[in-house]
Amino acid sequence: MSDTDSAAPAEPREIELKLDCAGPDLTALAAHPRLEGAAALEPELLVTTYYDTPGRDLRAAGLTLRVRAKGSRHIQTVKAGRGDVGLFNRAEWESEIVGETPDPAAWAGTAAEQVLREADAPLERLFSTVVRRREIPVEQGASKILVTLDEGRVEAPTGDASLCEVELELQEGDPADLFLVAQALAESVPLRLSVKAKSAVGFALLDGKGPSIAKSEILDLPEGASTGDVFRRVARACLRHMRLNETAFLEGGRAPEALHQIRVALRRLRSALSLFAPMLEGDPRAEGFNDEIKRVTEPFGHARNLDVFLGHTLPTLVEERPDDQGLDGLRERAEAERERAYDAVLATLESPQWRGLIIEFAGWIEAGSWAAQPAAKEDGRDFAARVLDRARLRLKKRGRGLKKLDPHTRHRARIAAKKLRYGAEFFAGLFHKKKSRRRQEKFGAALSDLQDHLGVLNDQETARAMTESLSGPPMPGPDDPGAQKLLEAAADARAELLDVKPFWR
């Protein structure tokens, strides 16, 4: 799947694409023309029990150990890695054993052997899954794919959770064909890319967590990673960030923070497409994806602006103007507008166009023509240094004379700062030396200060426009003393940032 992956030692692996759905949709999917005979299949009952030490040593090592009962047979499996968005490309070791208790002889020679030997602790049952499964072989081009329809539940001491998912396992051929089949199936039922294995659902139950709001994760980049491998890992992380919060938004009562994190994930994703543009320029789909994501998600920004207005701007106005009778009406109009904006967000997230776009984009990340470009094979550190140099220079130019810039030009400087920050975060894992780490901390702190100040100024401009559009009272103008102090602080933060030696050099 990537330069780094192909260089890894040979080991048994599974490559599968996981998709989330609902029970009724799974029933409808069984009648899909690509799944011939699925509706007539008698589901097979699978009961799977997961094990770990009391100290969760396997989980800490990124491993799972399970025993699956299939009729009178018992299959013990060790899996490595959590998988990525949709596509799970993981090491897997399977052995048939006698009985439902894990057999040490069967995990010998697997990634679990050393972990369990060092832990020197007994195994305990954690949770189980009870699933009714149908398996349908499908051919796509020269590829052979096993499509699995699973419906059931996860049972843990702390509670249960329903399971409904589609798995497309590559038995032979090209992983890109998994996404082609997924797109065909998604045309008839609402399928979404999955970000969690069944074991992750079980651990969430044990931890007492439901669908939760997630922030961006620190990227773990291997030594010597190519530019293409870095891009793939960055894009996967952005999609994962988005999907976790999409689930939290859809299942958690349309939480404003979940919407905010969806927007952050998508901004990071679009920034990645821009930062990696020199590598992607030979692929015609790159710019199209960027434009399409921006167009489709435009309602998200309006909803978020209303959240900020109602949560921060308006309470400040009420505090400053306690006798202003017009503020109650302003709040009512803003709340009504936010309700309409959230309806638009929900309509987007539930649309087949959105779900199809995300599946198509995920397939492009894994198998787009960009991966064959010579630039994708370049050392990631060299590419990162050039990209970050350009981003730093762009911020230097756009932020010149910051205290006197008009709001539009200042906004462009803020975007340049944000793109530099995302780029610094994306590439940080490539620079492992202690000196680089120290510089990263200073660079990140100065950049964060600059972004914070510019962000508050941008929120003020947005609030002025919002108040005007809602027929509210006049807001303080850009010459307000508070705004001037923010401009001075932003200019100081920019100067401090430019004094920090780049960590990538």
C-alpha cells in the first residue's frame, strides 16, 4: 500500500474495507445485484471472545487476541494495528485450536508472543461479539473480493452495543477494487467508511465511552518515510478525525463541538491537498477533490459562525449593554438561523453525494495515480523542508505591516498562518533529533499565539457581519481600542515566530 508498507517483513496480512450501516439497510443490501444470492443465504452464527491481560498489555502494544466459535470449531486470531479509515491493512495470524480458551502454542511466532511473555500475567475475558454473518464472493476486474454482511451486538460487562457493518476483504488483486465495489453498494444504501474494528467498540464499552468528540492526533511517521507515504498517512488521519466527529454529531444530538472538529478535520485535509500540491500535480483528481469538499461543506462554516456568535459574541454584548432591549430579538433571530444552518449540515452529512464523495476520496488516497509520480518516492524530509520554507515565506510576506492591513488582507495572513501550522504538525514526526524537537516547541508556541490573535480578530469581523445580517445593533469597528491591542499582539507574535529558527533546517 505504501513504500514503507512494502518494505516491511513478510507476515500474514488481511486487507479489508469496513463500512458502517444500519440493520434495515443491511437487509436491503442483500438484494443488491452485485451480491447475487445473498438474500437466500442462511446467516452463520459467530461468537467471538476477546482476551487480554489485567494490565491490557496487548492493547497497549496495538494487538488483539480473540477466539471465534464457528459451529464446533474454534479459531484463535492475533491482529496487529487498529486499521485506518475504511481500509484495514493489518498483520493477522490465525490457528484452529481445541476449545474456547486461548492456546499459547497458537500465538507462538506471532506479535503477541513477546508481549505476553514479558507481561507474565494471566489472560482474562474482556467482551464478546455475537454476529450473524453472510459471505458473498464478488469479482471486480481481476480482483477477488469476499463481501461480508455482519449484524449482531457486542456484549461487555459494562453494557451492550449493536453491530452492523459490511466488510470487503481482498482475497486476490488490487485494493483499489475494494473501493469500486463499495461505491457500487453505497449507491443503494447509506454506507459510511468505518473507523473502528469490532474490538474498538468493545473497548469503548469497557471504558464507558460512546461516540465521542475527537481532536486531531499526533502523526507517527516512520524513519525514512517517502513523500507519498507521509501524504497517505496525513490524509488517512484527517479522514479518521472527520469520521469520528461525524459519528459523534449524528448520534450525539448535533453537538456544536463535534461540528467544529469536523470543520477542523476538513480544513486540515484541504491544507494537506494544498501543501502536497507539488507531488499531486500529475493527478487530475487532486484539485477536483479540494474544490468539491469546499463546495459541499460550505453550510458547515455558517453553522459554526452562528455557534461562536451565540456562545461568545452575544453574551459579551449582553454584559456590555444590559439595557439594550434589541438583544433579545437578536438572540431569537440568531437561534432560528442556527437551527436552519444545522438542518443544512445534517442534510449534507446524510446525503448520498457526501457519503459517496468520502468513499471515493478514501479510495483515491490508497490508489490514486499520484502514487506513481516520481515525486511520491522522494524522501519526505526533503519535500517537507521545501514546503515549509515556502509556507513560512508566504506568511512573512502576507503579514508584513500587519497592524495596518485591512480585514480581507489580514484574513489571508491568517490562512497562511493556519496552513503553516498544519504543515508543521503534519511533518513534525519526520524530524526526530532533540534539537529539532526543541525548535518545534518554540515554533509551535509562537505560531499558536499568532493564530489565536488573528482568530479573535477574524471572529470580530464575522460577528460584525453576522449582527448586520440579523438586523442587530452596531458592533465596535476595526478601530476599537481592543482590536488595536490584538493587532499589536499579533504583530509581536509574528515577529517572534520569524525569529525562531525553523525546526526542519
